[in-house]
Amino acid sequence: MPRDTQAQRQEVGQDDVGTADLSGLRARVAALNARYRHHGATAVLRGALGDPEAGRIAMVSSFGAESVALLHLVAMVDRATPVLFIDTRLLFAETLVYQQEVAERLGLRDVRILKTDRETLDARDPYGALKHSDPDACCALRKTVPLEEALSGFDGWITGRKRYQSDGRAALDFFELEEATGRIKVNPLAHWSREDVQAYMDENRLPRHPLVREGYPSIGCAPCTSRVAPGEDPRAGRWRGQNKDECGIHFVDGKAVRQGAST
């Protein structure tokens, strides 16, 4: 989004993106999709990171089970791309080590570690029990809020979402508008299948998250992630036994909800 539009959004608040602004943004997103409709993931990334219509773009990555494929693509296009990694302070130690190893191996030059400050955590979750009493509030406190603050300086962000992940993503475009914030979301792997991701990782000899071989095909915070048995849905180990399967970092219809696998 143009810099003056972004400044206006910051002044009035993210929920006050005007009708005129949204109309213009919708047109820009439609133009981007038309321009790159028949291109592959690398061309979409080059366009997102270099096309003035896309604006200033960051990548958001969980450094999870499949994240390295998109991270590698981004590194091949521009290693200086800002990569935002949310450290909830509840992640597996293996994830923290893997994040450092992958960033170093791929030569990523601008990895930004996002954390909710300790003072805020002490005030809102003094005993660390929020993950049990209100997991949605815990995700908001430790993930959604720090990510929103970090993204306030960007016009859009790259995600790892794909069409195969859910029925709601069956028609996912390369570019989409997050209307609640006025940001553009870029989905370079929208058309990839699970097999495509695995083949890309194999062909490029990319390092796997160490917990995958231990039965964790989808990896989040340690207290809310368990092993998955053969035949179970890959996300069955996330928030097992709870009426929850999303962490809240994607916006749909103005509300923060996350669909499918993490970025």
C-alpha cells in the first residue's frame, strides 16, 4: 500500500481502513493476480518483492515442519527479505535451534524474532496458566499481538498457505487482501500439493525439523502440541482434546482466525 495510506491506517487504527482505500486495494490485488496468474511460485515471489503494486513485504514463518521450502525460495529471490519469527516463549527447544540453523544455512540476512515483552506477560499471564485456562487468549497474547505490531511497518506479508490444506482455501489466489488491516497477503505456494512440498525439500536437500521424525507433522508451542499416530490427520496433535484448532494470525472477514497449517 502507498506510504501515505499506511500512515493514515496507523493514525486511525487498523480497523478503520476506508471504503475508498479498500476499493483501490481490491483493484490492486486483482491486477496482481491477473499479472501473475500463470506464473510459478518463484515468479510470484519476485513480483511480490519487486513489484511497486505489492508494496513493502515481509515473510512470516513459524520455522515449522514444511516452512523450509518457502524459506528457501525466498532466500533464492532475496536473502535480505525481512523474515518474522514469533517466539512465544513456549516453543520446543528443537524449534529454536532449527530456526537458527535454517537461517544460517539459507543466509537469511534479516530474521526478526518477535516476542511479547516480559512486563506484558507478567501482567496478563503471571503464572503461565493462560495456555490451560484460555488458550485463545494465550495465542492472542503471545502470537497475534506481537505479529500485528511487527507488521504495522509493512504493506503485506508472505504466507505458506496452500489450496490443499482446507476446503476454505480451495480457490486461494496468489495475492489476497486482508481487509481488516489493508495489507496484501502473498501465497506463493497456493497451487502446491503436499507432495510438491516434500519433493522440493528432497530435491534441494533442505534440513527437516527434527521433531517431524519423532511423530510431529505439525509443530506449534510445546504445551499445545502432541505426537500424531499413523493415520491421524497431521494437525491432530495441535491443541489435542480442546475445542480449538487455530492460533489466530490470519484475518478473515475482519476477524483474526487461522486456517490450516502454519506458515
